[in-house]
Amino acid sequence: MPKDKDGTVLVSMSGKWVSHTHTVTAYCGFLGALIVGMSLHFHKIVRNEHYGYPDEWFPSVSATIGDRYPERSLFQLFICLTSGPRFALIFLWFLLTARAGAFAPKFVATVGLIRSLLCGGWVYITSTDDHDYHDIFMISYLVFTLPWTLGCLALSPMNRTAIRYRKLLAGLFFGTLVPLIYFFIQHKVHKVAGAYTIYAFFEWSLILFDVGFDAVTALDFEGFEFRVVDVKGVSKGKNVALSDAVLEKSKMDKKHTPQQFLTETYSWNDMLDALADVYSGFMFWSILTSLGVTIWYFPLWHMGISGYEVLVMATVSPFLLGIGSIRRIVVNHSRYVYLLSLFGLTAFTSKVPETRLFSVAAGVWFTTLAWTGSFFAERAQPGRLEAKVSALSLGLIASSVAKFACRSNNPIWPIMNTANGGWNKTGLVLAVLAVLRSTRKGPVGELPLPPPNKSGSSILPAIGLGGLLFGLHSLLSDSSTMITWVWDGYPVKGPLAVPHGAYALAAMGAGFLIGLLREDLARTWTFYGVGCTAAAIFYRNSGWIGYYGALVLALYLMALVPSFIQSAIKHSPGKTFGLSFLIYNVFVLAHVWVVAYAFVPGGPLLRERTDLVMTVTMLAIGVGIFATTRHGPKSARELRAEDFPSRRRFRSYAVYSLVGLELFAASIAYMRFPSFDYQPYHEGEKVLTAGIWTVHFALDNDMWSSERRMRDVIKELEVDVIGLLESDLQRIIMGNRDMTQFLAEDLGMYADFGPGPNKHTWGAALLSKFPIVNSTHHLLPSPAGELAPAILATLDMYGEMVDVLVFHSGQEEDALDRKLQSEGIAKLMGDSPRPLILLSYLVTKPKQGNYNTYVSEASRMKDIDSSDWDRWCEYILYRGLKRIGYARVSRSTITDTEIQLGKFVIGEPEGTDEIIPESEVPVGYRFPDMFKGQGVRGHKYHVFNEPRYYR
């Protein structure tokens, strides 16, 4: 037997066999289960909730490995055998890549361990055992696959063959996710026969690519050897870390390799500092975006200018930095200014709307002052300045991710509280800790700073920055905003808020990386041309084409942030940042005027001119591009020369923070994916309960977000289909929200909204327990007043096609508008060949004026109760259905308009107008008893004091 200096070598084995063993056992587990399952239970494992054989003829991974015996047991046995080689593989990879003081190898090894444990979770808790926990472990495993794959690529030794295979397999893995998601949506949303089989092929491909990626380590582990040595006493060997020749040579080279970007010395303290900065950026955007929605409450109730709108100017506090004494205070005592900005987060403690508004305005005043002062102070230190700018950009992404997680409401806004889903107290505590942490180092303002740039105009960078801030806020502060612009109804022809909101967040992340790593590219005129083209495509197209333009525009806007801020700080901060926020405010007002033209001075000048606002925004950004290139921009080589270690370290923290946010967004998209298996409340009786409600933009009478209160009453009233009016919240003044996300998900309903915010209406939405087969969005004639939106949808109700029309008429002051709109709606109703229900806001008295156009021979519609004379706005009309009940329910303090409800039986002929007592009505046909008398939470049957029923 061979000898070594410590004893006899009993067994020796190349390290590559660890990889080979891992690969063979893993493939045997999956492929063995597939072969056994196809042989024994083919028809059972290819069946899904919609189709079976022959429409579906290949099983998914979950159905194969978790549903049946013995394939389930065979799979679990082989995966158990895989665990040993798996942990050995992670250990060898760590030895291969470890460097003294390097953080990345430890991070990647930790990710590998966590990923392996998560694999055990979804392997041994199958979808049959517990579907939710199986999915949680599975999506967590996929989330950790991204940093594991990227980490292995970044740390890979200089083995060209191994690197080539890793890039190929990683590209195939992540590339497969796109068609995988597409065919899953085709199966789940569109119920396309055979789509799940194609999805299953891509799902199995992911398994092959995932295991194959780890199999490449065999090429790297050939340099390792395992030995079992017979020795006496303690081993005298020394543990020497492996190093490859290329990296040893690079230590003597001044040039920096991409690997060194990830293998710098890291510390948890510095990482916590970076996270504190990012959270501070999250606070900035949370406070800024809450100002519009708190101001909006007052003109909303005044139906016009309230006077509080002047507080939009709270953003212009940076003008004060033009005063030397104030600038020195802000620069040298930034901690206190940041702490004062937290007034914006403490607003939730007051129940008085005015107090909350002024608290938010104070927060905006101090937060814009603090951030501008920090940019100015850090400009002598490029690394710290870049970290601060990155924190602002990542804060915007974090704000959008938080809204994505909380279904379009920011959990720390002043309209949120513990009762409606707010995390205000937690957010405030974290904000205080973040400020204390991020400002714990000495005030940089005490360091010598270069004087402000005296050459060139400060106006040009201010214009550019103002346009950019508006673009970021109006389009990117919520992941669903751009989706609502391009949404065009059913059948689905474009993106959905979930899961495709994650695409917008990914585009924002990509733009952030371009601005961070290729600032020279971001400010080129070629890239500007791409951004303008993307904006045009986004504005002019619906569906996926428009959304592709939106994603490119999101990427472009995020990429500009570093260069625009660096251009602005070359001048006096009071002039550039003060003016930029003033210009931003002008854009915000224009953004409001395009839809509120009927209620504001000079409104007709911007009526329906979103195209003009978009054009001027891009022109302003073009001025900013000119300002960044005017004084001779740094070349890529000059920028690389400034790539000193501390700056690379800050960038690494920024990249890690971004990866964490994007992984969180991907997890949210998976967990929130709609089930589309909704059921009406009285399926056995074929009863439909339909309602209409004007919801006042999801702000209640006391300025709290009202989605949860709306959800409760809609659910308790057992409403199957409801029209919601004044429901378009996708503007800066309304917080860029989408209340249909929360309501549809919590109530288990399909949602349609439209026309979108680029069509300049106050919004109409439709929620339905029944599948929406087709829907079209309409703008009714409005030559003088506000635009009137309508949704005409065909629903599959118990196998019968029924049309539902949701409509909001114009204001009382515009008689011609309302006349033309009544004629337009009457034609839409008359042209429909199916049974139809109108859920509407008509602004007319019963049996007078335009009422006789809506209820006429041309429309063929009937009033749900023609004897109800006490109506002015809300009406329910119908035809071709048996009406069995009608009720009016008080609103409580949710809005200023009641809920009107109608009950119908599908598939039966129209009944009579005879009113009958409730005792003669079958129990399944009745309205809920809980709203009788005093009702619940301020909701009760009123006007008639009880529902009406008809024979």
C-alpha cells in the first residue's frame, strides 16, 4: 500500500467523484420517479384541475414526485442518498474559493447550505401533504438558486471549460423561467388545453439544468483528493487553502478583475451601514409619496380647490441651502435634520386629517433638505457619494417592493394603521435606528470641500433632475402603475399586476446596475434616444407591446439617477435642488390638471394632455443629459481609474441589497399568484347578487385607507358582482395605488378596471366571482365636462353568458355631456344580444330627463325598482333576468355614497313587479339578516329599512 509521511493511505479518491455521485443520485431520483409514475399512474399524474389525457400527456414534477406510491418513496430515497454528496460538494467549493478576509465565499457557501435544507423541505413535504408549505419551500429554494448560481459564476476558478458550461447552464436555467411562467399563465389564467404539458417540459428542464450546473464542479474538483490514512497520533499536516495560478498572478497586477469586485474584505458593520442607508432611502420615498395622497383628501371632499394644495411646495426646502449658515447646520448636523424628517412617519398617531397632512408636509420639508445636504457634503468623497445616491435609488425600489407586498399600499403611510394593514410603529422604530446608524460617523461637512462650480448654468441640471424626479415618482413608485396604462380588458392580452409587477421591479434593478457600473453609457444621447422611443411605445400601445416600452423606460429612468445628481451637486445646492423640486412640483400639478380640469383654474389648457406632460418630461430629461455632457464627461477609462477599494466595497453592498430586494419581489409574485378558482356565494340556487358603489378613491371620511372595510361589507353582503366607481388611484395625488388588487385577492374575484389612467377618467372597476369572458372599455361623449368611463363585460354565470355594464356619468353642471352619454350607453345596451345588468352612476331623477333614455325601448332595460323615487346618482337596470330582490345599504364612514344591491336568478325568465314578504322567499334567495335593524359597523338596510323581494 502507498505510504505518506503520516501513515498508510488505505483509500484515495479524486474530488470529482463527489460531483459525479451527486449528479447520478439526483438524476436517478427524478428520472426514476418519472419512469415509475408514467408506468403505473400515467392518467392520474397527467391530470390537473382543468384537463386530463389526451389534452395533457406529460406530468409536472410535483405530481410525479409527491402524489403516488411507490414513485414518491423511490424519489425520496435517492434524494436522501444525494444529501451526503451535496454537503460535501458545498464544502469543497468553499475550500476551492476561500480567500483570506473574503466575504463572498462564505456567503455563497451559506446560501448553498440553506438551499440544500430548503430542498429537503419541498422533497419531504409534498404538495399532497401540505400544498402551502410545499410551495413555500419550493419558491424559497428557487429564490436561493439565484445567489448560488451568480456566486458560483463570480467565484469560479479560471477553468475555461467549467466557466463555459456554467454560463451555458445558468443561461438555460434562467431563460427557461420565461416560457415556464408564460405557459403556467396560459394554463392557470386562460385554461388552455395542453399548456400544462408544455409547462411540465420546461419544469423538468429546470431540474436537468439545475443539477447539471452543480455537476460542472467535477472539472474543478479534479485537483482535490480524498484520502483515508492509517495514522498514529495527531496529524501534523497544515491546512493550506487552494489557490489557482491566475489569481496569484493577479495579486501583482494593478488591474482589477471582476472576481475582486466580490472578494474584497467585508464586514457586517459596513453591511449594516449600507442597509441603514437603503432604509433611509425607503423613508424618503415613503414620506414624499404620502404627501400627494394626504393633500388629495381635502379637494376630494371640497369638490374643488381647498387651499391645502399649497403644501405641495414643501419639497422646495433645499432653496434654504443657498443661505450659508443654514447650509452649515444641515451639513454638520445632518442627524438631527433626518430625525426631524420622521415627522412624516409619526402622522399616523393623529386621527385628525389636518394634523396628519401638516406632519407629512413637515416630513417632506426636512427629508428633501436632509438628502440635498448629504449629497452636497459627500461630493468630496466619490465613494460615499455614490453609496448615498445608490441608497436613494434602492430606496425607490424598496418602496415599490413594499407596495407590491402590501397590494399597492405602503405600510408606513399616514393613511395606514394597525386596523387596515399598516406597519407604522415598526416602520418608525426601524427609521430611527436607520438614521442613528447611517449618521453615526463624523459629519463629513467638517472636511474641506471644493467650492461650488462657478462655471456653467445651474438651471440646466435642475431642469433635468426635476423631470427625472417626476418620471420616477409618477411611473415607478408602484409596480402596477405602468400595467394599468396598458391594460385593455379581457381576454388578457397584456401583463397582470401580479405576477408581472415583478418585471417592472426587475427592470428598475437593471437600470440601477447600469447607472452604478456604466454611468458613462447612461448619459449618452444614444441611450436618450432609446428612452424617448420607449416612452412613445409605452404611451401609444396597449398590451405587451406597450409594456415592453414601459420596461425599457423604467430601466432608462433608473440608470440616469447617479449622473443627474452628480451633475447637480457641481453647483450651489440651493439653486439646483431647490429649482429641481420646484420644477418637479410643476409637473405634479400638470399631472393632476390633465384629469381634474373641470375643478381647477386653467384646467382646460391641459385637459387630457398626458401626451404633452410625457413629452415635456422627456425634453426636460434631455436638457439634463446636455448638462451632464457639457463640461466634458469622464470616459469609461477615467471612471475605472477611480475604482478604488472602498468604492468597490460600497458597490458590492449595493448589489447585494438589490439582489435581496429582487429576490423578495420574485417571492411575492409567486406567493400572490391568483388561483382563479373563484366560486359564487349561492351556486346551488344559481343566484347572482350584483351591486354598485361609489368608493371615493379608497379613502374614508377620516382619511384612512378603506380597502379592508370595503372588503368586509362586500363579503358579508355576499356580493358576486360589483361595480366600483371613482376607483382610479394611479396618480401621484392618489398615491399610485390599485385597490382592486387587495379586494380581488381577499374576496376571490376577477378584476377589471378601465379605461386606464392615461385616458383621464376618475375610474371604473368591476369585481366578479364569475369568469370574465370578454370586456371592452369605453369613453362616452364629453365635449365640456369630465370624461365618463364604462366597462362592458361578458360574464360566464352558471354556464350562461350575461353582460354587465359599469358606468359613471358626468357631473350635473354639464347637461349636454350627460345627454350624449345617456344616448351612448343606451346604444351599448341596446346592441347587446345577451341578458344585461347596468351598474351605474347616472345623475338623474327617476322617470325624468335622461332616465327615460336609459330606460327605454331602444335600450330594452328595466329599472330594478321603478317605485324607488329617492335616487339621484346610483341606479341598477336589468333585462333578460329574473329579479328577486333589491336593497340599499348605508355606507357608514367609508365614503359618501350608499351601496345598492340587486338579486337575480340566472336562467329563469323575467318576473313581475309584485313585492312579496320575506317569509315567501327561499332562504338562499334572501339578503343577509345581519344588516337588519341597527346593522353592523354602521352598515344597515335603509330607505326601505329592509330589502325588497319580488315574485
